[in-house]
Amino acid sequence: MAAGLVISAPASGVGKTTLTLALARAWRNRGLRVQCFKSGPDYIDPAFHAAATGRASVNVDSWAMDRATIAHLVSRGADADIVLAEGSMGLFDGVAARGVCGTGATADIAEMLGWPVLLVIDPSGQAQTAAAIAAGLRDYRAGVRLAGVVLNRIASPRHEDLVRRALIDAGIAVFGALPRHAEISLPKRHLGLVQAEEQAEIGSLIDEAARFVSAHVDLDAVLRSAATWSPQPAANGLNVTPPGQRIALARDAAFSFVYPHMLEAWRAAGAEISSFSPLADEAPDTSANVCWLPGGYPELHAGKIAANTHFRSGLRAFAETRPVHGECGGYMALGTALTDADGIRHEMTGLLGLETSFAKRRMHLGYRLAELAAPMPGHQVGARLRGHEFHYSTILAQPDMTLAVVHDATGAVIAETGSRRGQATGTFFHLIAEDR
């Protein structure tokens, strides 16, 4: 049987991902089989998990997924020795209105699975107050159990002693304390970490993090704190319909934001996926019956996309007879033009009239529930789709027909409705699951 543990924190930016990767690699180096998951709608961290463990990681999300789906996804850890679920934001941070089986908070997953929480605490600028924060998190929700704490970015031995004593007095186990160590910081950009596949040195970074954490954290004590766990048999609860039988999938540094469970669900349903790279000026496979452009960073590569005439003409030819769908960055690439952060306007594929700009950035962030007003690949009119939107683009024009009525997590209607024109459709949200 596996042991399960949730890694969380009071807030974002405290060091959850680095600790997760370090623990995973350190235990893997000891010969243990390690499985990771990501709680919440993050399409970057699972690739880091896979780099650390050698096993594919997927997202679990209590707002968008039902319990059967979560159970099915988590069951892949049945043959592991230790299963780590990395949280998002702070432990109890979610949306105000409950979704399918929760608010999207990491605490939902911890309670649902019965796994204790390992807290990462950064006590920079404080000392004993860190214990009050940890105690508050421990006592906030009865169904969530705290395993203990790892301290991060400790300033000095005296600082560590003050914080450690306060935590022990509060009855909270301290598994270790990490001094500041800039060498294991992971590069970031405006949507989060720089993607794992873009970092040639990612393996050495994770190895260094594992060495560092092994020297300062009691790995055996952390392992003992995990809950013994045997997954219950779960039917295939993946609420995902593939967009077609043969899918041409854009896949490169500009188009890579696709949830791993989506691709797995497509393949499990019998779909075939052929990848192509717009940045390498490749066109979609002409034998495919649908083309899908995921999100990513088209704003960082807009000039190259605009210059790649084979990709643009090939995609336009494909769309004359078969459906093409874009999510977020892929949606922007289907539009008329994209203005980058320097104010330079780049012509896109022109399949839709959408025009976006990063010259004046505006954050769009949150869960989305869409009811389709028109069909899109894999889904008919009236289908209810759950997803998540996160981008910094400003919409300059969105002239095409509306694809969906889209609500945020509170039920409020939002302006980003998606678009449709001919065979082309696009949305700003990334699809997570169908609402059945």
C-alpha cells in the first residue's frame, strides 16, 4: 500500500513546488516509487513532477471534477511507495461558491483522500508568529489533519531556534529548516514557472534541491507522517469527450498548456493524437479530422508565428473543411492580430476576428462554467463545460459570433464568451471536465 501526503502552505510563493520536487527526487534516489499530483488548475507543475519522479503527474480539482474522476486519477498511485499531492495557493484558498465537490481548495483534496498535510512555512520577517499561523491552519477545519512543518528561507540559527521552539510548544512537529539557497530557485515568468521542457538544466536543479533538502529535513520522519493509503476501485470517471478521432495537436514552447488528464482521456476514448509545432513552421497533419491549439506563450513568440507562413496557410487550409479549436493562447493565435509587450502588432492566422494586446496587461484569472451556444469539437449546443482562465491579454476586438455563455465561480456572467466563425472556435478558458 502507498503512503499519501499533501504538501501545502499558507500562501503562494512559499516553496511548495521546490520542496515537492526535492522530496520526490530524494525518495526516488533511495529506490522508492514516487507519484505526484497537482491540486488545482495548474498546467505547468505536473511536468516538473514528471521530471522529478519519472512518472506522469496529473491535476485533481474539487471545483471542476467529481469524486469519481478524482478517485480514478489518484488510483494511478496505487503501485507507488509514496504519493505526494502538491497544493495551490494557500491550504484553504478556493472560490466562494462550491463547485462539483468543493471550492478548489487544497484542503478539499486532503480531506477527501484522508491524507495529512505537510506545511511549508516561510517565516521571513517574523519568528514565533509563524507558529500561530501554523496552529491556525491546523485548527481551521476539522477534517484536515496536519502532519507537521518544514521551515523555508530561515535567516540564521537563532531565527530557526525561535520559530522551532514556538512550533514545538504549539504541539506541531518540525521536520526540518531550510536556509536561504538561491541556487535552487526555479525561473519564473508572468504565468508562473518557466516550463520544465524549456529548462535544459532542470534535472540538475532538482538534484541539487534533493541534496539540499536531504541535508536539512528528516526524510524518514516525513515519510512516517504520511497516511497509509489503498485506493478504492474506481470506474473510469473522466468526464472528457475527445474532440475527434484523429487530433492534430499544436505542441511546442508557444502552445503547451494542456492538462495531462485531458490527453490521457482522449487516448483512453480511442482518439489518436499527432503533434505539430507552429514554431517550427509545421502545419497540422492533413489526415487528422480536428485541430486543437492549446494555450501557452504565443505573446513571447508572436513574431515567429507571424513569419511562419507554412503553418498559417496550412492551418487555414485545414479549417476550410475541418474544425479547429484554440484555448487561450491558441485562441489568440487563431485571431487576426496579437500585439506583444513592446507594442508591436503581429498578424496571426485570421481564422477568427479576435485581436489581443499585451502592451497593457490585465490579469484574467478564475474558474469558468460555460454553456455552449454553438457546437465546438467534441461538444454540442447546451453542453456545460468546466474550466479555468488565466492570462494577461487585453481584448481589443472580439467581433465573431458568441460561442458560449460563460460564468465565473460566483455565477456572474463574464464578457469572455469565446468565438466561432466557420469551422473555427476558441475560448479563453482551458477545459478541465464536462459538467454532467
